[in-house]
Amino acid sequence: MEIFKTTALMVGLMLLFVFVGGVLGGKTGMIIAFLLACGINFFSYFFSDKIVLKHYGAKPVGSDTRIYQVVEKLANKAGLPMPKVCIINENVPNAFATGRNPNNAVVAATTGLLDILNDEEIEGVLAHELSHVKHYDILTGSIASAFAGAISILGNFAQFGAVSNNNQNRNPILIIALAIIMPIVATIIQMSISRSREYGADKGAAMITKNPLALASALTKLENYARSGRVLSGAQPETSHMFIVNPFSGVKSNLANLFRTHPKTEDRIAALKQIDIELR
């Protein structure tokens, strides 16, 4: 089912991309958009994880480390293959998972996260990331993010007249509207996918650990740290959806709140408390 959902998203965004290309560039635009969409899907599937790990300086660790042993225990509980485990030498606490499927997954955490959380809280965070892996959330988010960026580029082409004007039957008002609206629509799609899957990963972590309050406590600590204003080194808006808490949640901006990649942390904590009641 998760593979079907991811495939449907890839096809849907691809069709949207081709449609926009057709409106802006006629048949030539459709062909170019189709080829670009195929390239985006290929790139997102095979290479997005490697680029993210390199960007954040994630270094693999072995079975003699605390984090590896926790991930190994949780992976066994979740019925998942053992993923690669990486550490990011960064004081700002956060974590993410990447990889196109459970057999090619990587779980990464910063040294700051291991420093401020206790063992149960660390388990909750890492179980959250493994839940993302189990449900192919990382691949889905990477594809949505890549297409959102690509559609924005098409919009820029239209605004600056870079798309061919051979087709005189095209409506200039429609082109201008698409140039403005479609990047926003693509971003909203990306944000909505990311938000819903954060709730799902929180619930998945609770089912793995049977301790939803530990994850709730971890989220409280991580959010409080994020609100101090310190931002993860090298953090980019394009990859913010990957982290367990938004690296930019401490940045004061109405626009950032409108297009936030994560649900409000207090809402996630409330949902986890409700799960705890149900489990008991």
C-alpha cells in the first residue's frame, strides 16, 4: 500500500508538472517538462539521500556505539532491516532518516540530540525515524520537494519570458496566473504531505516503543531548544521536512508559519498523550 501511495504521488506530480510545462511552452514545453519529470524521479529515487548525508556531514558509526545499539533494537521490534546509522557533529539537537526504501535506509542524529535526551527519549526519536523508513515517507517527501522546486523554476521561466512564445493561442493571463499560483500549490502539497506523515511517524514510534510519552518529552525538549533561535548548521528549507522538528521553528516569520513543514509540536504532543491513554 505504501509503495502504491508513493507511486501515485510520483505520477500525480509528474502530470501536474507536464501540464504546467504545456501551458507555458505548448507541445515543446510538455516534452521538456516530461523529460525533466523523469529525471527528477530518477534523481530523487537514487541520489537524494547521498546528497543530504554529505551536505550535513553525516558520518557512519559501528555497532560499538550507543546510537547503533538503540537503532538495532528498535529495528528488530519494527521488523525492519538494520539501516545504516550516522552521527552529525552538531550541538543543535535533531535527527532524520533518509533512503529510498527500508533496505537502503539511513538514520542520522546530531551529537546534541544524544547529549540532551535520556535513553527513553532517544528511543522515541529513533523509533519515529524508523517509522518514516517503514512507510516510505522519506522517498515521498524527497519527490514532493524536488517537484515543488522544479515547478517554481517553470514559474520563473514564465515570469522572465524564457519560455518560447511560438504558440500565439495561449492565454497570457493564464500563464501569469500559473507562474504565480503553481509554485504555491506545489509547496502546499509538499507541506500537507509532510505534516500528515509526521503524525503517522509519531504514532508508529509509539507502537514500536509502547511509550508515547517518551517521544512527547523528547519533542518538548527539542522544540524548546529550537525556539532559542539556534539553527542547525547548513540547514536548508528544501530539506527541513526530513527532520523530526523543523530546524527553522525558532525563526520568527509569518510566512514560515504559513508554509511550515511540521504540525505544531503541541498538537503532536497532545496526539501522543491520547495514544498513551488508548494504550493503557
